[in-house]
Amino acid sequence: MAGDVYVVAEHLNGKLAEVSLEMLGKGRELASALGGKLHAIVLGKDAKGAAEACGAADSALYAEHEALAGFNPDTHARALAAILKERAASVVIVSNSSKGMDLAPDVALALGIPVLTNVGAITVEGGTIVGTSQLYGGKISTEAEVVGGRAVLSVLAGAFPADKGKSDKPATVETVTVPGDLNGARITFKRLIEPEAADVDITKEQVLVSVGRGIQEKDNLEIVQELADAIGCPISVSRPLVDMGWMPKSRQVGKSGVTVKPKIYIAIGISGAPEHIQGMKDAATIVAINSDAKAPIFDVAHYGVTADLFDVVPALTEKLKELKG
């Protein structure tokens, strides 16, 4: 129906992803503004629990098939297109994740509607949907009106609060059929390789000292480790340090890492790319140390020091040691 919103929920091993709750919360708001209903779509195998977790939606459409057991962009896109075509869907919300980036263009093409990517904000103005996309790594924001009211919106993880997508009641689940030609896809899902258990789960820490490219050399991590030891917390990092092999993936904060919400987040030598900010912007208190006064990290920081980290960090460590006696 016109005005109805469909959220393509993501899950892993039957557990609903955080970004799915974010999309459901925004989807509920959007459906209300358009005078329609909110529907969640869950594809998978033995994943009915994920569909039931979409309680914020008016209904959850669950499609189960052996070919949907693991993520396969070919089979998932075909199944989604079939479901959405049958229901004449107008507004479809997917995550701008590695999965969603595969699905969004294929589904939009199948439905013959436009797609907006890297969406960080969605509003309804005079009955018209307006999406704000982040371009060039977040350096430029652009608004686009959804002419005709039909589009696939690929939204950034962390753009919307997940709490609004949570519900104490299970969703009303409707099992839907998928096309019979899902077998024989061009891509074959073999198996899911899960990462080894990390030495520390940074998502559960109350304080994090996070370091970025500004540390310059791997050996310089030692001065940051001394600060973390003085505080009694672990080190987390931005993506460049993981890419260079200086720290394990389990310590990476950001879009392609993990989302953290500590009470205190100390960002050292981190410029503040949108991908990193998405993973830490909800920290209760953010302290930034960066020599570049125009670094984007200061846009989200509650406290900031514009100085060389090699001067500030050792001084801060010594002061903490002094206070501890």
C-alpha cells in the first residue's frame, strides 16, 4: 500500500543486528508520517526468532529457504524483489552495510525505482521524503527528494537510535513464499568463518583510550598503552592501525569494526572520519586530543585539546600516576 515502509532486517545466526533496530525505529517514524504501516522482512533459515524480534513493526514477513541460510547477494536480492513486487512496495529501507550495499541497487533495479545510498537522515516535508546522504567520506552532505514517493533508502549504521526500534512484544510473523528458482544461483555460499575470540571485548568497557593514525609509528603505541594502564582500561583503535597490522580487528571501532558506548572515550590522534564516528558517537563523554583544530572529531567531542599528542599523553599519564600516589 502507498505509504507503507518495508525494512530489510539483518541478522546473524538468527540474532537481530543492532542496525535492524535502528532501521525499524526510523521506519516506524517514516510510516507514521506517510500514513502507512511498517513491515519488516527477514530472510533466512531457522531464523524465525529474528523475525519475532521485530516487534516495532506492524508485521514481520519471514521467508525461509535453504538457499537463504547464509548471505548470498544473488539469492537474497531475488527473494526480496519477488516479495516487494508482490506487495507493490514504495519505500524500502536497507542498511548501508556490506550486505545492504549488494542488495540496494539490485532491488531498486528490479522494482524500477531510485536508490539513495549513504543516508544519514530521513525526513518527510509536505508529504515528500527527503534523504540526506554523506558523500566523499562525509565531507559533503547532499539532500535528495524522493519524487513519486518510491525509493530504496540505504542507511548508515548508527545514524538512528536503536532504542526506538525495540519492543517488549514479539512481532506478528507472516511466513511468505519465495521464488522457486533460488537454487542454481551464480554465487554459492560455502560457510561462515567466525573470528577467533578476542582477548578483550571493547564493547563492554566503561572507559576506552582509542588511538589513530596520528600515532605515526607502531612503537609509539607504547605511550598510549602507558596511559591506558594508568587508567586501567584497554586500547581501541581506528581502522588504519588495523589495516597496517598494528592491532587486531577486535580492537577496531567504527563502521567496519564495532560500535562502543563507554562512559568515557578518549580519542588520541584520530581525525574523526564518519566511519569511525559512527562507532563511538554515543559515548557518554568524548575527549579528543588532536593537533588539527579543524579535525571532525571535535564536532562530536565534549572536551578537546588542540595539541601534539606526544606532549599531552605523557603529561596526562604522569598526572594520573601522581593522583593515584
